[in-house]
Amino acid sequence: MRLKSKKVIVTGGASGIGRAICTVFAKEGASVVVADIDESASLETLYQIQSEGGQATTITTDVSSEESVCEMVSASASFLGGVDILVNDAAAFVFGRLEDVTLKDWETVFGVNVIGASSTVKHTLPYLKRSASPNIVNIASVSGFIAQPAFVPYNTSKGALLQLTRCLAMDLAEFKVRVNAVCPGAIYTPATEKHIAFENADRDEFLEKAGQGSFLNRVGQPEEVAYAALFLASDEASFITGTHLVVDGGATV
């Protein structure tokens, strides 16, 4: 019960890492808002939490729309009775080489991965300031600090999210708001299937190769990222801010 009575918003909570974060946080005693653009998948996350005795609700949200974010945060604070923890997990997966991507691609990936995260922080901040232990966890990626082929938009956006994390940690310290990031490596999620389709790769070969890139010779599971986020969100990490925790099985060492 490391998050007993904590009030949490998780963007991108409908599936993958976001769903794992929602369920793990709920098991640890938090009340959770699952904020995601995918209403049906959000409900699946909600039912999973409720079936395990947790407390949660869903709010359909497009983080690239400031109006949608503002409405979500207001509704979340009403449901939760405030906000203690914000997890920015919502992400747009846009891959390709520079000459292949369009202006719309850039607007999409930055609108969700960077501007969406900053907008959610902006509108959640008044509630975080009133919390006794406020903190923000951004789900970034190892793609934010290593180069990968044909990953230009996504890598660039995740690099920006890491810098946003550091800047927010500095600027929000006066309000005792901690800001950290988790950087997953190869984790098996629905986004993995999108990447396989983008590469037009054989699924088994793709996953085997991805696993071979780590010391542990496998891809990770969403719950393994969720527990890293749990640590950063908990009071156990009370003297940690402005940093990132890599969860990649040693692939980027």
C-alpha cells in the first residue's frame, strides 16, 4: 500500500505500460483516473482494476487538445478530491526517416508526447500545489537519449520530454513538486505490434532480436516499467527529482 489514499491521473492508461501503471498503482492503494483517447480500452483497464478491488474511473481525453486536458483535469480533481500524482504516459508513435515524415507527423508526435504532457502538467499544477506529496512521472524512453534508425520524430519527441522533465523539476521545486521520468527500452506492448507492422517484419524474429539487445536476453513486460514508476511516485523516492530511471535490461549500458 505504498500509494494508500493517493489521488492519481494516468494519461494513456488504456493499454500497455499505461494500463500496467493504473493497475499497479490501484493495487498499491491509489484512486486512479484512466485518461485516454481510447474509450473502450480505458473501460477494460477500469474493469480490471475494479475486479481486483481497486478504485478508478475513466475520462476520455485527447491530450493534444488543451481544452480536452482542461476538462479532464477538472473532472479528475472532482472525482478524486484533488491530485497527488500525475503520470504522463500518453504517446504518439510516429516513425520514419526525415525525408519520409510530414509536417502533420511532426505536429502529431509533438502534440501528444511533448505539448500534451506539458499541457497536462500546467492544468494539474494548481491541484498538485495543494498536495502534501506532489509528484509527476513522465514515461519517456531510451529513444530519448540514443539514436535509432528511421525513428526521427519519435526519438526527437522523447528527447524533448526528458529535457522537459529536467526543466520542470527545477521550476516546480519551489512548490515541492518532484518531477522524474522512466525510460523503458524494448517492452512488449500494443505499440510493439505497430512497430513490427511498420518494419514489415516477422513477429517472432523481431521480438527475438529485440530481446537479444539486452543483457537479460528478452523484452520487458509493462508491469516491470510500472513498478519503476511506482517507486518514483512513492514517498520512498522523496529525495529524487529531475532524473530518469532506465528500464531496458541493460541494453543501453
